[in-house]
Amino acid sequence: MSKPWKTMKVPPKYNYVSPGGASEIRLLPSFDEGEIVHATAVSKKPSAPAMLNGIGEFFYILRGKGELWRATGRVENVVPLHPGRCTSIPPGISFQYRAIGGPLEFLVASAPRWQQENWSEVERRHWNEEG
């Protein structure tokens, strides 16, 4: 009989790169209903502008500094990211993020569990590819 729980360290090698190419993703124990991953944005290059459909995410910053841009309709804002800050990305909101001055490490909690088909690149953006 297998145990219904799992414990592990954050793996030294990342499992995959985020769809927009800005972050290295390390998988952590999770449930079908949601998950938490460890992400590292390694450069000043911003993430691809994106939108989540049917899922929401929370970013909890562990180390480094960065910025998160969110927009819907005429409303948009840029939130400074620093250790101890937690911010949300609700479904249907355009967003981008980037590291500033070095790597940005953060936990990403997704509910329900993240799946590629829930992520889509959008035209509206705050930063160009160079940042």
C-alpha cells in the first residue's frame, strides 16, 4: 500500500521551463486539486504576456526582487515583488513578471492544478522582450 503523502527537498535541477520561457520550474508534492511549484526567474527578460483560463495563481516571493504587471480592461498595475510578498493572478487577467538585479525565487500555488491548456499568450504587454 502506498502512502497518500509525499515529502521531498526542492530538486537542484529544474523539471521544465515555464511556457513563456522566463522561469525554471521545480515540481513539489501536489494534489489533483492544486499544486505548488518552486520557480526561479533567472534574468531581467520578462515573461511572455499571458492569461490563465479556469485557474488562478499566487506568487509568494522567497528571494530576490522583481515586478508583476496585471491588467484587465482599463485597469492595470505593476506590483513590486520582494521576499515575504504574496500576490494573486486571478483567471482572465493579463500578466507579465520579471526579475530585477538577479534571480527571483518564488513559490507558485495554482488552483486547480496547472495545465498547459489553461495558459495562453496574449497580445497586450507591459514590457517588450528586452525588458
